Amino acid sequence: MKSLAAMNLNLEQSSSTAKRNLVLFNKDLFAYGGDTGTISHLHLNSDGSIPTDASPKVVHQFDYAVRALAFSSEGQRVAVGFEDGTIDIYEFTKEEASQPNHPFQNQASSTSSSNDLSNDADDLFTQNDDEDLLQFGSTSSTLSPSFRLPHRFESSIRSLQFCPSPETDRYYLAIGTESSPGFAVADVTTLSAFEKLLDEEATSVYKQNGVRNVAYSPDGNHIVTLGCDGFLCLWNVNVKGDRELDWELGSKDKCKVIQKHDTGDFADALDKSMAPVWCPNGDIIAIPGETDLQLRRNANGDDVENWFAQERLVLKSMDKTQNKNEQIVAIAFDPLEKGYVITSSENGSVGLWRLRQNMEVSCVPFEEIVPDCVFVL
């Protein structure tokens, strides 16, 4: 089977340190980043594996570099954020979104296929030679955005995420940017319904600082933001209640999660990896620090004002051979909710940890996981 490391999704045509990322929607894998405004696509097998005859293709080519991509839970809205601060919204009907080939991934044709490359971890994003550049189909196959958000942000879009809750007919999009206010939520159901929420509150919290990343809770009632200044905030965005009472800052961490200030402009690859991650049931938030993994637990039910009242739990990363701690750059919770969390450090080491109800944490050798607890990242 062909591995991702041996596959070229043709994201760059010149050297770039800009953020590159993968987004999985159903069985479709999308890649974006680099400096050319490219979004590439690969359709996975029904079991989530990569087809042996996989031929990734470019599905969209934009004039500005793509910095964020988000799908709503059922695929009826797609948001694309650009380096110039603009955000495009694509609208689809329920019937269109439920097709085997989602409309967003079937809009351009290619005359080239992926090349066999050396087994390098960055080959997923490496450049093509000039003779391998993708040739696009006719303009009739190009999908145009339904609308562009009327508000243009003053800096590059950092993060986009739709509310995951299926209980509302509104489409709320959480937006993180590099400049003040750094964070807002927009109603992007239609252009006429567009409304920007929480940006004034975010301005008072983050002042002139932007936001590194935003993350919706699994139930869609809260958003956590990690500012470029290192502070973590929890926002109450319960769309079921009175907006004036529920759309507000719930709590702010009393000390910085990350001491190092993010200078923006995607200057530091490690800065870009510092994103809060919710566990599947929404009770725990994990944040990778400079040399540790920090966890916040909801021990107070719906009392969001006391979410962060509990003393911070710090889990040191492991690197006994070098006698030093390496920055954690990726974290993932066990989707089967067996109480495991995985961390990956800057040096490539991977740790598996068992998380108990009392927040006790212990390292677990991979070979000790019983078969029904195995999960795939």
C-alpha cells in the first residue's frame, strides 16, 4: 500500500515555511498550505486506508495562499481562509453534500499523477518540477464561492472551525486571525444572515494580540482560544439560549499556557502546532506547551467560570537519552475514550499516556494496549 510519506500532493512550487495542513472530511483527505493557494485532494478507501492506485489531484487553485480550510459536520458549508484576511464560503444543498463525491473535491481535472518519491516525512507537501505542474480543466468545471465574508480581517487567517452541533439550522464559524481582535464567531448561513459575534469581547481580552488557534467543544457549546500572548480563554457560545447571556467569555486562565509570544506571520513552525485539543466527550482540554503537555478538566459541570479554577496539571515530555525535554508539537485523544492520550515531541519521539479519573497520569508502553483499545491516528 502506498504511504502518505511517499505521496506528492503538489502543494508548493517554491520554497516556503508557511503552514501546511491536512483536513479529513468523511473519506476525503484535503491538503493545503505552502505559498501557491493550492488545495489538493485524495479519496480514501471505505476503511480509511490509502488506495494502492491513489492519484492525488489539485481541486482548487487560488490567487492567494490558503491558510485555513473547514467543513461543516454534514458538508453543506465549506470555508476557505486566505493569507490576505478574506474568507470564502461555499454553500451546498443536503442532496449535493450527500453525494459520493462531494462537490468541493470534484471541480478540477489533472493530467499528471503523483510520482514515487523517497520516504521522506515532508514529501506530502513537496514541490513539483516544472514539467509536472498540474494542468487544469476548463473553466466550466471550476466551482465559485457562494459568497465572500463582507468583513475582511487585517491579517492572515489562522484557524477556521464550524460549530459541530447538528441541533441548529445556523452555520456558525469560529475564526482565528493574527491581528486584533484575533477571534470572532460569524453566522455564515447565508450572506444576508452574516453577523460577526464576540470580536468586541475578544478585543478586550487579547488587546492587540492575535489568536494562535481556536477549537470548538464536541457539543458546540464552548470555544477555547489560545492567544498569541499565551493566554487560554473559554467562551460560552450556547446557541440554544439567549444570545446576550450566553455568547460571552466564560473564563480565562490565570497564567500563560505558553510563555513564548507568537510573533505571527507563521514564522515559527513550532508555534503553529500549539493548538488546544478537546477530548471526545468534551471534559478535558489538552494544550501542548513549550516543554510540557497541560490539561484542563471540567470538574464543575456547566459552571464555565470555574473551568480553569483547578490547579494546572503539567505532564513533562520524555527524552531521557538527551537528558532534556522536547517541545510537544502534536497531541491526540483516544477516539474510543479508553483514557489514553498520545503526544509527539519536536524530536519525533511519541509517548502514550493513561489518564485516570482523578487526573493521575502515567506513561504506558505501546505493547501493553489490549486489542480493543487500539486506535489509529
